[in-house]
Amino acid sequence: PIYDDLTEHNYSASLEGQGPGAASYEVEACALDDYLAALGNPAVSVVKIDVERHEPAVLQGMNRTLARQSPPMLIEVLDGEIGHQIGQRIDGLGYLVFHVDEHHGLIPASALGPIGSHNWNHLICTSEDYERAELGRFLA
């Protein structure tokens, strides 16, 4: 089930219960690896993940895609423990990690986790993707 607090803005849907005023909807879900396999394993250009602390589960459901393609990812990390779990999932896959600072650009990072109260987004990409997209021009 997915829950939606009908008194909040449109971005409030969650996998977690949201109290007595929340509406609950059953939604179909599957692992990204299974979905892509059903489509013949097409190339994945980029992945955006923002699932309110369920990011490690998303990465678990795309293990084969990560190993086969190492797609660049923009991922929200709300706390250090979630960042650590994500780091374990991508370890050994050749990814570079950057904090995304909306005012200053990309900040190279050795670990995933929030810096300050608003810098939760991270870019995770291979050095090949970094060079191809000329991301050096966005370094803080």
C-alpha cells in the first residue's frame, strides 16, 4: 500500500502510514531488474531515486542493472545510516560520489549523507560518465 495524507501537498505520498487522515491505495510494484528484463534489458541512461529512506531497497532491486550498466544516479540521502547502506550497495562498482549543492555545484564526497539541512541530493556516476558529461565545470 501507499499512503497519502489528503491534507498535505501533492508530494506527501509515502510507503509509511501517515496517521488517521491518510488514504491508502494498493499499487503494483516490482524490482527494477525484473521490469527491465521484461523489456529486454534496455540501456538505462540515468536513475533518479527519492523514496524517503527506502533507497537501499531500490538499489537491491536493481543489483543486476547496477552491475551490468552502472547508470548514473541522482539520489536523495536523508541520513548517514541510509548513506552507509547505499555505499555498501555501490562499493566496487567504480562510482564517484558528489554532494549536489544547489547554490555552489558539485562537491566531491567520500561518503553519502546530508551536509547541512538541505543538501541531501547526491550524484553517483562513473568517471566515464563524469568526463562524457563534462561535469568538472560544475564543481564547487
